[in-house]
Amino acid sequence: MVKIIMPTEMLLAAFSAYSGAAPARAKPPASLCRAPEPVLFTCHVETKLASICGQEQGGAAYRYGQPGHVELEVTDLHRGHKMQSGGGETQVYANTPTHRYLVYDRMVRTGFGADGLHYPREDIGLLVQSKGRTVWRRQCALPRSYDPHTPEASFNPLIEKLIPEGEYVDH
């Protein structure tokens, strides 16, 4: 389901995100999830956020935009997974009548060093497809203190319970 956010809902979301008076130097929200939704994934892409949020009634929502101005919200999500040499890819996607919105976390082997150790590369990003073609792709900006076990760097394990399995989408 695609939901268009009405101005009143945006205003309420903005107020709920900031309870009480905002400090002079307010820290930007880490996600577009609303209390008490668990953050399943979030990342910064240029000046916007992409977040996958658990829903109280079950399932999850994909949101894209800025705090107080969600441009896209989709609740019919699926997840895919593919094992690859030295890693794999997990993805969550939403289909609308005209586009597919996909969030991915991929780790691939880049080779072995002279020391025999495996040096993987991780890519986390978003893409939009139209008629099976990728029309937009962006990498997520990871936080400076990168912790691969946070929703800002990887998918929360709750996605397996809240988002039904679907197909793996080649891209």
C-alpha cells in the first residue's frame, strides 16, 4: 500500500518526534520511525533518510524523506536473500504500480591478502527500478563510528519476523 502523507499527519509526526522544547542545537533524528516503532534499518542518503520501521500491528513500513516531510511510505514489503562467494546480500523491497524501491546490504569477497585473510567489501544502499531497469541508485552514508550490528549499518534481525520472504531481485 502506498500512503500519501497529508500535511496534518506530517505536522503531528514532527511534533511527536520532538516532545517538549527542542534544544538550541537539536540532533537530527536517526530514522523516520515513530515511537514506539522499532528501527529495522535506516540510512542517510544525501540530505534524506530511508528507514524501515516495524509496525505495532505487525509488518513493517518503508519511509523515505526528511523528518516532518515523508515523501514516500509503503507498507507492502518483502525481503530477499542471496548467498555469494565470501558473503551475500539481504534486501527489502516494495513494489508500487510503477516502481520498485529496494534497500540492500551486500558483502562480497574482494580477494585474499598476502596474509591469507579475506578482505570483504560491504555495500549498503537504495535503488529504484522502473520496468525492471534501475533508474536511481545511491549508497548509504555510514556513521563515523561504524558498528555492523546497528540498524544504521545492517538489517535488524526482526525483519525476518516482520517482513515476509519474497524473491531475490537482481540489480
